[in-house]
Amino acid sequence: MQHTLRLWGLSGLADTTGTATAALLSDVIAHWGASSAIGPAAARCLVQRVPGAVALVVRADGLSDHSECSGSACGRGRVAVRRMADEFTVTATAAGSDSTAVFRLRPAA
């Protein structure tokens, strides 16, 4: 991901998006461990340049939107990403859920 952001000329977002990705994937792994004896079906990450921003999507197949999740291991990554991102949503999908963080591009000073 950092390489891609550098190719796009957005190396300033590399650390933030990398941290956000790690936080969201940590939530997915913790939730799968708490809710599934079988283990995860799949987790995927997508980083996309959109007009004026970079969007990060972590798709967790086999997991709901985590709304039923409780306990100290659930949702800490989402809390952190909500603070880092300009926008953050969790959307239920037919296969599980998508956590989407949007980081707006800032004009160079």
C-alpha cells in the first residue's frame, strides 16, 4: 500500500493509511477469534484514489457489522480509525461487512 501511495504522489498518507489498515484488520481477527470456531473465511483490503481523497476498505467476509460485538477486544481499531479518518462507515454486505475510511487530500503548504 505504501508503494502505491508513493506512486500516486501521496506518500504523506502512507503512515496513516497503514496504521488504519492494521487497526481494522486487528479488529477483524479479534472478532473472528471471539465468534468463530472455524476461523475466517476471507479478509481483503482495497485502497482507492477517489476525487480529492483516498478510500480504504477492509472487507470481512463471514462477519456481520460487529454491532453485536462486546468486550474489550471488539472495536478498538474502529475507534482509532474514526479518529484518524475524515469519514468512516461500516456497511453490511451479503458476505459480511465493509469498513470504509476516507482520508481527504490536503493542499500542500
